[in-house]
Amino acid sequence: MREGKAAELLSDAESFEVLSRVILPAWTREAVPQTRPVVLLVAGPPGSGKTTLSGLLLPVLGLRGGAVRVGADLYKVVHRHYEALLAKDVRTAGAGVRADTRRWQAEVEAYVRAHRLDAVVETALADPDEVRAQVRAYRAAGHRIEVVALACAAAVSQLGVLERYLGGAGRWVSWANHDTCARQLGRTLDMLESEHLVDHVTVVRRGLEFLYGNELVDGTWARPPGAARAVEAERARWWDAAETASFRRALTGAERALVRAETRLSADRVLAVSRDAERCAALAEPVRRTAQPISGPPGVDYHRLSADEHEWTFQNLIVPDLGEVVAQERPVVVYVMGAPGAGKTRAAMMVRRALRGRRPVWIAGELFKAAHPDYFRLLCERPRTASARIRADYKAWQARAEAYVRERRADAVIEVAPGSAHVFLGDVAAWRRAGYRVELLVLDVRAADSRQGTALRYAEVSRGGTRPGRFTTASGHDRCLAAVLECVQAVEEQRLVDHLGVVRRDGAAVFRNALGPDGRWTGRAGAALAVRAGQVRPYTEQEARRFLAHQRELRAALPQYRRDVDAITRLAWPLLPSVLQPGRLAFAPPASLPARRSYAPVISLSLAS
């Protein structure tokens, strides 16, 4: 034997002996010649799942009469030096036998072509020139050539390499080899399509999820070539919450397996793979979601977007949805405040009509929630907590949207269900510093009515079936209701707005006040008292009958939430007329209920025309 790295190479005679007596009988015995043979190239970087996918496709192609599975990695175990090389240095073992295993693969492929056999060939498609020669040889032999390329993020394939090694496969791939194969895959696919060298190209994710397909028909592709773009798009695609959680669990499992492996592997082998886990995490950073704590099990979720996806969403979805931003010489911002279900959107529409000549920008939490890719799915799965799970992103978008409007000095109408007075006062201060006139319209609504409003909204949207509805929790509602009162008290005491109004849901004005030129209220302070009184205002008989009729509708429409519906009824009982209180409830038929009064402008806003 020759010394040095060449010492691992087998002689021509020994190599032929292994090929003819071991490899060919093992892998070709079930295949039969075909009139129109097919070769299926399963392509992807190391760790992408080629072996698993080949195992799935081989029986399918084998239905034609058997097929040959081809791949250099399949032959390493029959190389008599491989085990010793693994024991010596896992990082170079594959390279030590690569010349022989690749020669065996070439010989098996030549055998497949000569005998017109169907075959599934595992390949990285890393060398365009080598691949070009390979497919031309199959074309000359009369084979139909199809390519199935696995597209995945670099972090996923790097983790696949680590899991494969820790699972006992013994194969280790260097970072340079992995990265080169990942980069070259798209380039080689582009070459195959541009030069019309294959008959069919498919790009899939792990699990055979289809991403792209194209077929050569009479020498012309059925659609514009785009396999390379599909691969690169998948590599850069931002993950969703489920993918991020799955990757994190898999990486944690690999890290645990690595700790266990330290007792059975040599220090050299442990060193070779111990850094792969950290590299997997680093590669995932640009595409994975951000972990955030949640109160219930499992204690963490991944609905917060990555920095890149968050920024892209704001620039490409939110800014265009703001519409035309028209600068004003004396800009105005009007806050419409109330608890969830209080009717803020209808009140905001009234204010926008009053300002329609100035084309104010409408800012509401729902606009930003809808831009989050998880929101509507969360509404289906968790309608009570959907907003809370994406709050970090949509609140950040709203803050940026407000700053965007301020910078351009446009009017704005903002719907707000405050979480705390501190945050709201900070927002108001930002508008005042920018030179805006700030006005606040507060909705005077009983707690039972606003909670009923959230339930009616959910029932109506769910009944329509066009999209999932939002159903605020009782605790979330009550927190906002308390914050409304805190905000009004602070605004009134500190004189932070130029105009303060309180109105009922039907549009009737309850209270209004404005700051004079001397910075003092022109009328008596009393907004906080008006809001507090409104929350405990007794129902008229007409209001009570309408409220109870809605409750009956909700009990029928939302059987899964009857406890919540009954809790709303109990909340209203002390404020109902005695004739309609428990024990003497009389439900009027819907036809006899009074019609709702339409909203009309009620704020005497000193707006510049």
C-alpha cells in the first residue's frame, strides 16, 4: 500500500472485486430493464433529508419493475478502511474513502445506463460541470431524467447533519462542504433548466410539500424556469411559530444527545461536532421567530416575528394601508377611547366624517393585528388570547405608524383601549411635543354592555364564516375599563388634551370641556365623574329589553361560552329595572325591540376647516 492519504485508496483489482461481488448484487438485483428507463435525481445539501426522501421515492419508482438506489454514501460501509478512518478522525474519514466511493457510484450508474434500469440517485448537485456530464450520459442512454430538489434553510440542513451523526450514522460533514453544497444547489438547477438537460424538475420541502414544478414539453419548459428561485426563497423564508418551536425542540434534543455521547465518543469526535449545535442556532437567527414568555404551559411561544420579518411587514403592508398622508398646517389628533366592545370603531367613523375634508389617517389596533401572519390562525385556535400573543409586534407597529404620521404632520384618528394610563399619557405627550392639537373622546358604556359588545362581535363574525372573530377575555376587558377611568382622571387633572368629551354609544353627549388660551379648563372638571357614573348608570326599560334579547341570542349562538354570557347577565342585574330583574325576567320578542339610533357628530371640536 502507498503511504499517506493515498494509502486509503483500494487497488483497481480490489475495487472491482467489491463492486462486482458486493455493491452491484446488493443494489441492482431487483431491477429489470425498461423500454423507457427513468432516473430520478434526489438533490439537496448534506442533512437536507435526501436519504429519507430517496427511501420514500424508491418503492414508487420500483412499481415499474424494481429500481436501483445509487449514492456514494451507501458504499462507505463496505470500504475496508472506513471504520479505521472513523476511529482515527471522524472529520476526515469521509474524505479518506471519497475517491473509491465516487468511483463505485460512477460504475453503478454506468451499469444502470447500460442495462436500461430505473434508478434513484442521491446527489448534492454541487458541481455543475460534473452534473452536466452525468445527465448527458443518461440522456444518451435513453433515460427520462427527473430531478427532485430538497429546499430548506441552512440551519435545518446543518441540524440534520448533527442529528444524523449523533444518531449513529457515523457520517460527519464539514461546514465548508455543507455550505458549498447549499450554495451550489440553486446554481446547478438553474443550469439544468436553462440548458434543457432534464425532463422534469420538482422542488419540495421536507415531508414532500410541493414548492415548484416544471416539465420539458417538446423541448420547451411548460412554465418559465424558476427552480433556483424556489430553492433560494425557501432558504430565506421566515419561519412560522410552529416551525420555530419544532426546530428549537430538535436542537435541544441534539444538545442532550451530544451530552450523552460524550461518555462513548472520543474527545476528538466530541470536539468535531460540539460546535455544530451553536452553528445551527446562529444559522437560524435570520429566519426564526423570537421566543416570548406566556403565562400558561408550555411557558413560551414563538409568535413574535424576527426583526427582519417585523420590518418587512411594516414597510410593505402597514405603510401602504395607512393610505394617503396629507400634511396640515395645524394638525389634529383625536383619540377615541373605550373598553373592548364599547363601540370605538363606529365612534371613530363619526369623527373621521367630521374631519373628512382634512383626510385624517385612521389608526386602530385591528389594522396592525391583521398584518401579523399568525393573527387569523390564532383567532381560530385561541380567540380569547390571540391579541395578547401578538401584542409585542402589533403595538410596536402602531407606535411606528403614529410616529410616521407625526413626522408628516397629518391629522389622525386613533382608537384606543388603554392598557395603562402611563402608556397612554406617554403617547399623548409625543403628539403634543410634535405641535398637535390633541382631543379625547371617551365612550360612556356600562361594563356589561361593552362585554356584551365583544361577544356580539364574535358571534356575528363567526356566523358569517368569512374570517375568525375576536373574543376578549373578562380580565382583559376589565383591565381596559379600569384604565379608561385612570386615563380620564390623569388627563383632566394634568390638562393634557385640548378638548375632552364623553358620549354614550347612541351618540348622546354626556360631558365636554376644552382648554382656554390660559391653559385652564373653560368649564368645570367632571369627565372622570361622568365616566364613573356611566359605568353604573341604570338601564331604562327599553335598554334592558334590548340587552336581555341580545343575551338570549348569545346563549343560543355561543353554547361553548355560556358561562361568559351568564356572567355578563349577572353583571347587569343590579342595573336592570326591578320588573326585569331575576325571578321576573320578561324577554320581549325581537320584533318589538326599539330600533337603534344612528350615530351623529357630537364633539364640538375646534377643527380648522
